Amino acid sequence: MRSTILEYEISKVVEMAKEGKRLDGRKADEMRKLTIETGFAGNAEGSARVRLGETEVVAGLKMLTGVPYPDSPNEGSISIGAELLPLANPDYESGPPSMVEVEIGRVVDRGIRESKAIDFSKLCIREGELSWIGFIDFYAINSDGNIFDAGAIAALLCFMQGKIPKLDEKDKIIKGEFTGKLELKRLPILTTFVKVGGTILLDPTYIEEKAAEARFSVSTTEDGFMAAMQKGIGGSFKAGEIDEMIEKAFEVGKGVRAKISKL
Amino acid sequence: MKEVVVPGQIVSEDRKKLGSNVYVANGRIYSKVLGITDTEGEYANVVPLNGLYMPVQDDAVIGIVSRVVFAGFGIDMNSFATSFIPKSAMREELRVGDVISAKVSYVNELREADLDFARKMQGGEIIEVTPVRVPRLIGKNASMLELLKSGTGANIIIGKNGRVWARDGDIGLLKELVSFIEANSYKSHLTSTIEEMLKKKKKLK
Amino acid sequence: MSKKGEEIPDYKKDKKRVDGRKMDELRPLSIKVGVIPNANGSAYVEWGQNKVYATVYGPREALPKHTQNPFKAVVKATYRMAAFSVPDRKNPRPNRRDQEISKVLSEALEKSVFVEQFPNTEISVFVEVIDSNAGSRVACLVAASVAMADAGIPMRDLISATGVGKAFNEIILDLNKEEEDAPDAVDVPLGILPNSDEIVLLQMDGLLTKEEWKKVIALGIKGCKQVYEIQKNALKEKFELGNVSESDDSGNALEKKKETGKKMKEEKGKEKIKERSEKEKKVKK
């Protein structure tokens, strides 16, 4: 039902974007209001609820033990997955992970993994035998676009809390007891843009994503690195446009980092 | 007395005729919905807080073309069933996303609506409202609608299905007024309140 | 109630449970209505450590077409748990337990709805558990019923639900995880239509005598009634907040009304709720 009104609004969004305007009155390079809440899930080793405008995402971290990969016997690892719950949007359907969900999960995963924020060697318990794997699962609860950035912030917040459970002599996790915390060397922030009617828009809403010709995400760190990029959807960007977006992403990253590092 | 009730709550202990959104069990009248009671007349009614549009014959509606097939057009009515207009009944070609105004000519037992007098709307904007609150936007003898028209200078068509189509005039002001009416739809004297608001904004003399 | 009331066990006053509760005491329960803007109706419930979201979409066209029923709407509930909502990470894929709970929730909810008003449609209910500690399915049913009312779906009654059962040789209300893991634990998820006390959800795991069962069901129904009051108040609160001002005839501008109106209303709303519940008590007498 809502999808029809969307069709109608999409053409409106494109028309407005051509003049640099947006349906919700924001400027093209303006982000929606970000609110964060942490530690709600008593069963998780870290949890966060992130709202970006009307988009709401919840995320949680579970620390599990496993055998290290043969090519990196002295390292642990992380795994991040996204789910767009049918709860969150009338267009979402139940079922196995869709391509869209896989892409969101992987972009968020790379944005954190490749920034080397987490020292995987510190997640090793016994070389070649046992290491920690940090599983983050995040869920769209209400989806009004840009699950990428909301999910990335939520995942990062989970790692920032990251409690490491205590093991008994049989290597089983002792519930409710912890030996320490994960250390983060950097705080990589993912920033996503779309191109609508030739105009670049920061932090797109659901309708803007539907109206988009192309999408670009970049993960930036406080010490001037970019950790991961992803261009998505059919359309294209000029190199100059990418430069512009990177410039803006560093600025956005700074603001978001200031907000989350207070916690 | 007007009261807020939840589904299953007693609306009236008295013997009254059954109005809308109520049911009878064990000789008592209960509410079917979350809403506000209206039992002053001979009927026991509950005005719901929320709810889908249920088409009724002769309703004026604003539809959006959701599908184009060989024989005609599927029309999204903001209801759970899509309506259909045969190509023979339309003078203009329609495309997906086009807005039409129409009248409900017939509703069948599956609550699917047939449409009549369909007309394509050129330009303009759609403001969405909760369908159950549309009557307040129209007012007694269309008094509210007339006030909105003269106050904002806009062309306005109100669809019973929770869509207001408007063009020209002060659309921003119209949106503000519509959301005010929606939020205050249980208050009396709404028309005079809106009149006051418009006077303060010097939109009315 | 009067006859059943006699079955409610008489506890010694000083006896306390593992978490300090009385035998017939619920864990803290709070309900927020309309938390998910995309949905037709929604609710967020925190009940002890349990945290669940519920949304309702529809009635909407049931797809694929063969699932349609020309005489009534199909109520389809989907129960899921977030991977991090349990002590050991849950496999994100729905398991047999998820499917069974989805089924019993759907069936319970269907009983409360005037489904014949919406032929060929589906009323989709999604519940997501993001933190849990025994009793997540009843928390979901409580949330789902409130979300349905929020969506404006015509209903016979709300559904109120609670866990009830036995642990450490006592008949107790709303078991927590520690109690559920007791050697003699019996867990009974119970859901009722509070007007008629009709039972719409009932499961049981564990060993129980007939005498104990009578106590369990009486205590469960008593617990459901407490839950019902919280559900009712949450819905009414949403109603009051959704309708900005109270005063009828003032010509004040919107801005001014918003400020003063809210406070007045909150108080008025509380009074109204009080009046109403007192009235109901009288009716029952």
C-alpha cells in the first residue's frame, strides 16, 4: 500500500533534488538527528540502539570461542551481519538473507575490520587452538533509509563496550564474568551518500534511496585514513564527486565520533 | 460524556442503537477499537483513533495509479483492495504514479470498490491524513473545507480515503492547518479555532 | 472471579522468591505504543529483562493468492529472536521453536479480531525479541495485541498474557530464568481475553497435579488482569499524547497549546483513567 505513494513521491524527490532541495527540508549535505543508547541487552557483551531520523537499528555483540583460521593461527576474528526485518518496513519480506542485507553487512564489516581498529592478535587465546570471534548482528527496527551508517555506528558502539567473557578450565564461557574489554585503536565512521537528479545527498531517507541513481559509502578514521569504500546501484559518479564526498565524510565522521566517544 | 476506550471496553450501559465500531455481548455494548465514545444521541458510537479506509458508495476519493495493464488501470485507494478503472472509462492515458480523483460507485461483498467519474489531476501535492479523521477536514456543510480554501488560496480536493490533493496557494500553511485539525479532531469548535488562527496570520479579514 | 479467587494460594507474608519478588508479583512491565512509524500499529514492551518489539501491517492483500480466504482475514504472526538476545548466540535462522511460537501466537491473536470484516487479506504481525529472560512469548503476545489496537483493527478484546507455574515447590506468577531452570519447574504461558476470561494461549511444560493446576490457572488469570491494566493505560496514554490539546473553545495558536496542553492533558488523562477503572469496579460488583 505504502509503496504506491512512494512511486508518486519518488518523482517529487527527483524534481526537488535537481534544485538541491529535499522532501524533509534538509540541505543536501545535512545529516538527520542522531541519537544513541547503549547496553540495553543483558544477554549481549555489548549492545546499542541507534536512531538516524526515523531509522532505528539495534545491534548486539556476542563473544564466542572458535578455532583460529589456519592462515592466521594467532588471531581471532569478527563477523558482522545485517537483517532488514519485515517488522521495519512494509516492503521487507521474511526469508533467507537477501543480496541487499549481505551487502550492508559486508560494507559495515569491512569498514571496521579494514580500519585495523581491533587488534585481532589480542583475540587469540591459545595459538592455533582457540581464539575469540566477535559476532555482531544488527537489525533494522524502523527503516527510513541509510541502514548502512546507522548499522555501522551501532556495530562500533557494541565493540566499544565489548566485554570479554571469562573461561573455565574446560574453555567454557562463565556467564556473567569477564576478564576485560576489547580495545579499539580507531573509531571508523561509515558515511553514505546517494545521487538523485544529479545532486549528491548525504544520509538518504528510504524514498531518496529508492529515487537514487547511485550510492557511495566511505569509512573514515580520526587519523586521516579511509578504510573501506563501496559504490552501489546502477548509476555512476565522476572522480570529482567522489573527492567531494570523501571531504564531507571526514567532516561527518568527526562529528559522529565526538558524539559516540563521550560514552 | 466522551471517554477514551480500548477494544473490549464497555461503551454504554444503557440501551442504545448500535452505531459504528461497537458490538454487543451479554446485553452490553462494547468498543471494537481504540477510540473515543460518542453516546449522546440514540446511537452508541466509537470514533476510532486509527484505521484503514473502508470504501463506501458515493465517497469522493483520491487514487494513485499503481499498475497499467492492457485493459485499464489499477488504482491504489489507500485501502486493502486495489480498484480498477477500464481504459474505456478514461479519456486520458494514465501512467503509474498519476493522481486521480473519483467517486466510489459500488462496493462489493469483498469490499472492493468500483470507481466512477475518474479525472486525472494535473500537478499539485498530496497530503496524507488518517482516514478516520477526514470528516473534520470537511466540517459541517463543508464549512471547514471552505475556510481552508479561502485561508490558503489553494485548490483543494479532499478524498475520504485519507488523501488531500491541493494545488496553488499557500501549501505550507495548508499542511500546518491539516495536521492541527488531525491532532485536534476530537475537539469541538474546531472551525472557529482555525478561523482565529488564520486571522492571526492575517490570511483572513 | 469470586469462586476462582478461593483457589489462589495463601502465601506466608515473609516468603520471598530468588529475585525478592512475592509469589504473586509480576516483574516490572512497561509498554510503549506507536514506536515504529512505518507500521500501521506498533508497541515496545520491557518486562523484566525481556525486551520485545511488535508491529502490525495491514490488513493488506494476502500474498501469494492461494493463502487468501474470501470469508475472513488471515492473522499471521512471526516470532523471531535476535542473535544476541540469549546467553549463547542464537543461529539467526528460524528454528522449530520460533515456528511453533509463531503459530500459537497467530491463533491466539486471530480469536481477538473481527476477521470476517476483511476478506482476502492478511494481518501481518511481527514480533522481535532483542533481550530475553524467560517469558518472551507472553511479552510478545502482550505487545502484539497492543500493536493491533494501535493499528485500529476491530477487536473483541485485548489479549492479556503472563507466565505462571511452579518452581522450588511454590506456585508462582511470571517465572524468571532461574525459576524456569528449577528442578521441579513448571512453566505455563497463559493468554486470555480479559472481559470473558476465555483462554486463547495455553501451553505447559513440567509435572503438575490437578490441585496445583487449579491454583496455577487462578493465579495466572489474576496476573493477566494486572497486565491488562498496564496495556489499557499504555493505549490511552498514546491517545492523549496524539491529541495535543484539551481545552475546547480557546482560539489559541498551535504553539501555545502544545506547551500548556500537554501537561494539563497528562493530569486529566490520569484522572479519567482512574474514574474509568473505579466505574468498572462498580459494574463488576
